[in-house]
Amino acid sequence: MFTSATLRRALACAAVFLATPAVALALTRAPDPTRPVAIGVYSGRWYEIARTPNAMQKDCQAPTSDFDGWANGAFVLTETCHRGAASGPVKVVRARARILPGGDNTRFRASFFGGLVHQEYWVLDHADDNDWLIMATPGGNFVWVLARRPALPASTLAAAEARVAALGYAPSRLVHPVQTGG
């Protein structure tokens, strides 16, 4: 059961998210995903390599997304962030997520804070070997480059960021969090 403090915190997070300046600079809509996504993308750990700034991840270092418990199109998404530094205090947010029908596994909807906040995400493109992917919100507000390892070779990162640009996002706006792990 949620306490009134939890509800206030969730609503405050949503208000901050909607008030972020990045919303005003967004595309009018994210481009459609370019190709189907294998189910295996929604399992295991992904390291955040780059992102457009957003209020929920302000000063977030060493961010990861863990996809677990796949069953019948649903899974648990655990997002971990370290505040201020890769060794800083940990913030963990969990969501229940489900693949949306009719999109070749390219779209999923996550439910945060016990269902109080919902967000849809689209996997816009990915490497042929699924070593990296580009994920965005459908409104065009935010984009992320995620990888299966904490760092990408410079040439691979350049190719991923070129793809971000081809999809209509400004790579110059991307921030690159410090990453650790392996």
C-alpha cells in the first residue's frame, strides 16, 4: 500500500519531469522503430552510454537498466543510478513492464510507483549483434544509447551517435555518464 508521502513523491517526480526544459526542445514525435527487436533484448543488464538530459536522471552516474523475469511479454525493469559519482549513493527505481502488441517487440510500457506513473519506450534501432540500442520516448522528448558493456569502442559509439542524429535527435545534446562495472 502506498503512503501519502509516496504518492506526493511520485506526483512531484512527474511534475519535475514534465517541467524539464528538454520537453520544449523535443521532436514533435519520435521516429518509428526501424526494425524488429529480439526478445533477448529484454533480459539482462544494459549500461547507459548516453542520454538527453532529463530531470529524473540529473547528476546520475553509472546508470544501468536490468531486465528480469521475462514471462509472456512482461518483465521487471530495475533502473539503478549513482548520485554525483559512480561510487555515490544509489537510487533504484523498479517498474513492471509489458511489450506492446503489434510493434515487432519494439515498444514497451513501464509502470512505476505501483502503477501511478506510466511511460512508453520505443527501441528505435539496434546493432546487428544487439551490442547497443537506441531507445526513446514516443513523444520525442528523450533518447538513450544503451550497451551490453560499460563502454563502447570510439568507432562504435560514433556510429551509434550518427544513428541518433539520423533519427532526428541532436547528438550535441547527449550527456555521457561515467560508467563502471563489467
